[in-house]
Amino acid sequence: MELEQYNYSVEETKENSLKDLLVKYLFHWKWFLISVLTCLIFGFIYLRYLTPLYEVSATILIKDDRRGGSIPDELSTFEDLGILKNNKNIDNEIEILKSRSLMTRVVNELKLNVSYFSYGRPIEHERFFDTPISASYILNDSIKEIPLNNFIIVPQSNKKFILRNEEEKLIGNYSFGDTILTQIGKVVFNSTNYLKENYLNKDFRVVISPIDAVVNQYLGVIKINPVNKNSNAITISLRDPIVEKAAVIVDNLIKQHNLDAIADKNQVSKNTADFITERIKFITTELTEVESEAELFKTKNKLTDVESEAKLFLQTGSESEMSQMETTTQVRIAEFINEYIKKHDKPSDLIPANLGLTEESVSLQINEYNKLALERNRIIKNSSEKNPIVESLDNQLKSIRASLTESLINLLSTLQIKAKEIAKKEDEINAKIGTVPKYEREYRTIQRQQQIKEALYLYLLQKREETNIALAVTIANAKIIDKAYSDGSMVAPKKQIIYLSSFLIGLILPIIIFYIIDLLDTKVHGKKDTDRVNLPYLGDIPQSSSKNKLVVIENDRSNISEGFRLLRTNVEFITENRKGLSKTIFVTSTIGKEGKSFIALNLAASFALSSKKVLLIGTDLRAPKLLVYLNMADRKGLTNFVAEENLDLESLIFTSSNINGLDIMPSGPIPPNPAELLMNSKVKELFAFAKEKYDYIIVDTAPVGLVADTLLISQYADATVFVARAGYLDKRLLRIAESLNREKRLPNMACLINGSDYRKGYGYGYGYGYGYGYGGYGYGQGSTKAVPMWKRLLKEW
């Protein structure tokens, strides 16, 4: 009967089922345990040598200064109702807080590019407030950027120290406060109040880093985010090994942001103050000249109180004079502003405000222009002039500037007309005082100029004070809700995550390694390999730990003996069509050293133990092994029978001393022409003789993948056991067996896996892997107590 596929286990499982994988990997449990323990140890070492990080956070509230200029009142109403929310201002403030310029100012003010470390166990510790040593430096003119420098300082006393470089080479012995010339320039090391006696003769490391590198470091770790989308509050958080240092950095960043915002707001007032100061200097010069001219006039003409003589006429023209002064003042202010606009025509330039123009429309235009210019200057700090918002603001500023220029021209024209009318009225008054002496008229002209200059001077002094008050009362853009604070808990590394990750890596790493090993493994291991080439599967024989090649003996219940008993049963099944007749079983393999002689010997012994007459014939004339396995000396055999005349066949057959009913005919000496000998007619005579006297004829043949000997005598076989050694035969060589089976060149062929290891999840184990045989549930001669798996695993260890 031909065997196509047969399942010998009670319950069939899928090839790649979870159970198969568990069995396969469970065999390597020792490596999993070692891997997990190793990874956990590495995790412990990692935590031991990693500097812990702590997080501090602060919350600020951004005040909304956009109203009254950049957003219409109608939209502001919708924002108050929560219908429309515009967080552009919050986004801008976040970008400003993240800007390199602000962080650079923080680094420079706190001297964060100079770090101090004390050596400890197992790692060094950074010092900040409690550093026993401080350093300051002056760069050489040729050095634009500070290179990274490490100095090792060993305090000898409160006044002396030893200085070494990062390569532990001695630089020299110095006193604290000495100016030391280094490659970056002059460096001064000073002791602090924290330098105690227990710090003497211990190493301290001072690291002077490039400022840009430190700025990049903190910009990369600081986090600035809005509290929520409907709030103007911003949270600033920073992680650092030193809580106090992180808190100082966050607080100083807020401080620098507020100073920057105040400077932006004060820019208009500052420009106005500068403009007023400049005009005061000019008016003071003019006023001095007029007063000197009046003094010289009176002195030259020996006049005292000229006004009392023309009191009547001056009273009449006093109202006209006041109007003339006011109009002249307005004309001068308008001219000043117009001249300023012409000189400062850039979009970023601000226009002096609150100079006292009576024309409200011009003042409103100046205020609106300055608000837009401030907003543009604030945005362009973190953007470019090609930003759509900046371009929009530039267009608005250009339009307002043009409108303002036109308004000033119109205002000047109006004031000039008004001045002409007042001058005409004064001419009429002057005509009435024609009787006044010549000196009175000349002094009146000088006095008028003096009063005009004096009024303008007093006006500018008043505006300067108002501007200085505005500078002093400017408030910051951000209100601090919570200063930088930390609860003191370590945020990184997280021990639970590190240990969990180490445990998982310890489990996954062996799986990956064994998977790769299996992926690269090209050897035959079990039934799944024979199924891939559609090769009939006969079973498998487990690895033998015995040094004896004859492992099947009477009353033996070892795993391998049970394996051969099941093999015997399967062979009887595939030869069922010859029931009652003698059966010839060929045992072959693809290449040598696959254990075909071992299988043939023990299969013959298994049949002999079942009270059958069995003849074991050695037809592997090139590398005979049967006598070696039986620990016997060379003797005559098949080669002699074929080559010599008149040699009795029965004289060449001997009976095994270990197994009753097992006769053996060895191969004999190695001939020079094995193939020709096997083609001799005496071989047919041999098989005919054996079929008459024996129930089973087991034939140990040559490997079919190397020589054609087996194929030459294949017509005498009733079934063929094709042996494939697990872990030895390449899977690709199974194609030879598949081809022979497909072409029917070996009768009734089935594959047997030799040396399978059921503990690795290969093969079926014939039950002995699941409790039969020693240590199992008992089989044949009573039952024994089952041994738990963990005890068997420990035994394998």
C-alpha cells in the first residue's frame, strides 16, 4: 500500500500554529532567561549612570493690546462672546518666546555657557548655585566664537588651586583671582562661599561652551504651549538635572520677554522724547539770541519801560497777538512733523505723537500709524519682509503716510491763511500806533519774537515731562500667573518604562535571533520540510544519546525504541498489500552519514523482536557500516557471493547474538566495481533465496544522491524507507527524493526523518515527547507517575 500523507498524532495542528512556536521557543528557555536578566541588568546600569531630569513650569497671561487699532470693534464683540476667536497674538508671543534672540540674552545674563561639575559616584554632578568655583573670561580679539574648553580644577586651599586641561595635562598652579592666559583669552577662576574643606584636593570640571551651542540646546528642550485654545495663557516648561537652574532659566526668559515688549512699547515715546530734546536745544538757542537782542536794544537806546507808554495800543492788539502766537506755534509744529516724515520714510520709523496739534484728525492719523508700525516691527523680528502680514501692514502704513502728508499740507495752508489774516489785522493796529516813537515799534518786534520763542520753549518742556512719565509707567505684555515651579519628582528616565522595555527587549531579542537562525537554516528538520516537496512522510526517529548503534533491544522502553516500534508499524502499513508474503524493505538516503545503516539495523531488530524471521542485507558496497555498528570484524559477504564461484550462500549469513530471529548478510570487502557486481544475476538469486526463508528482508543500500547502486536493484524492493537526517541534509536535496518518488523509480517510497529533536518543536515524537517511555504515563508494563515539565526542563539544563 502506498503512503501519501498520514497523521500519527491524535490531534492535527497547523504548521505555524501558536503551539508549535511555543514548543520551538520553549526549548530555548535558558537563553530567554539569560537575555531577560542581561537586559534588566543593562537597564539597571543605564538608570544608574543616567542623569535624572526634573521638570519646572511657569504660566503667564498674554494681554491683548490689539484692540483699538488692528481689530474692528464688531469683531472684538464676537470674540468676547466666544463666537469668533483669533489666537494670532498668542501664536506670535509663543514664537517670540521661542526666538533665538531672547534665549541668547538669557544665556548671556545667566552665564549658562559656563558649567561646573563635581566628580561623584558613579557619575559627575553639575553644580549651579552651590558651585564652589566660578569662572569668567575675556575673549581674544581674534576669536569671534568661544570654542569648547574643559578645565580641571583641584582646590588646594581657599586661595590656591591646580589647573589641568581636559587631557589631564598640568597647566600650572595658581591662586584664585589670578588672570590666566588660555587659548580662548584671559580666564579668571574665583572661589565661592561653597568651597569647604571637604572639597579640597578633589577634581572639579569647568566647561566653557560656545554660546550658540548652549542656545540651541535650550531651544531644543524648552516647551512653550497655550493652556487651551480659548485662553490667552501660556505654559513654559523645561527639563534639566538641576531644578533651581531650570526655574531660573524659565523666569529669566519671561523677564527678557517682558523687557523686550516694554522696549517695543516705549519706542514711540522714546522717539518722541528724542525729538522734543532736539527741538528744545534748537529753541533754547533761538530764545537766547532774541533775549540778547532785546537786552542790546534797551542798552543801546537807554530804554526802561517802553510798554507803559503804549499800553493803550497794546491792549487793543493783545488778542491779535495771542492768535498770532498760537497760529505760528501750530505752523512750526506742523512744519516740524512734515519735515520729520520726509526724513524718516521707512515703514519701521515712528512719528512723534502728542505734540499739541489742534487738528484732531492729524493726531488720530499719527496714533494709528504708530500702532501699525509697532505691530509690524514686532512681527518682523521673527519673520521677513515677504510675510503677507508684513506686506499688508506696509501697504497700510504707506496709505496712512500719504494721507498724513496731505493732511499736514492742508493744515499748513489753512494756518498760513489764518496767519495772513491776523497779520493784516496787526497792520491796522500798527497804523494806529504810528504816533508811537520809532523805538517802541522796534522793541515790539523784538518782544514778540521773544514771547513766541518762550511760549514754544515752555510747551516743549511740558511735553518732555509727559513723555518721560509715559516711559516710566509702561507695563509688560505678559502677566506672571505662576512662577517657575517643580514638584521635585523625576520625569526622566522613568524606571518603570525602562525596566518594562528591558524585559520586553529581553524577550523579543532571542525571538528575533532564533527567527533569523531559522530563516537562514537550510537543513531538514521535520515533516513540514517533506510536505513542501509533497514527499510521503513515514515518521521520525529521535536523537539517540546512546553510544551503541543497536538501540532496539528486548523489553527496552526508551524513546528511541518506541520510535522504531512505531516505524515498524508504519512499514507494515505501507506493505500491507503483501500480507502473508515476504517483504523486502530498502533503506536508503540522499547522501552519506544520514544514518541509513543505523535505521536499517534497528528496524531489522524491531521486526525480529516481533517474532519475525528477518534478514539484514548490506548492499552498500562502497561504505559498509553494519559490521562496524555491531562491533564485529570484517567477514565475507555479498561481494564474495557474487565474485566467487561455488560459494555457499547460507555460509555467508550469520545470526545476531543480541537479537533472536535476526540474520545478517554483510556486504563483504569493498570491490573496485560495485555497480557491476550488483547487476550480476547472483543478486537475483540472493533475493529469491531470502524471500523463501524470511518474513522481512531489510536492505541497507547506497545513497541514491551519490551513486546509482540502489537504483540498479530497486526492482527487488517492496517498499523504500528514504532516510533524511535532521539538521544535516540540505532541504534542497529533498528534490532528489521527490523526483525519484514522482518517477516511481523506488517502489512505495516514504521519507523518514532521523535524529529529530522534539524538544525544539521538530517532528511528532511518536508520543514519547508527551509522556510515553521513561517518565511518561506508562506503556505496556504498568503506569508510572508523570514528571512535570519544569522538572524535565531543569534536568535538560
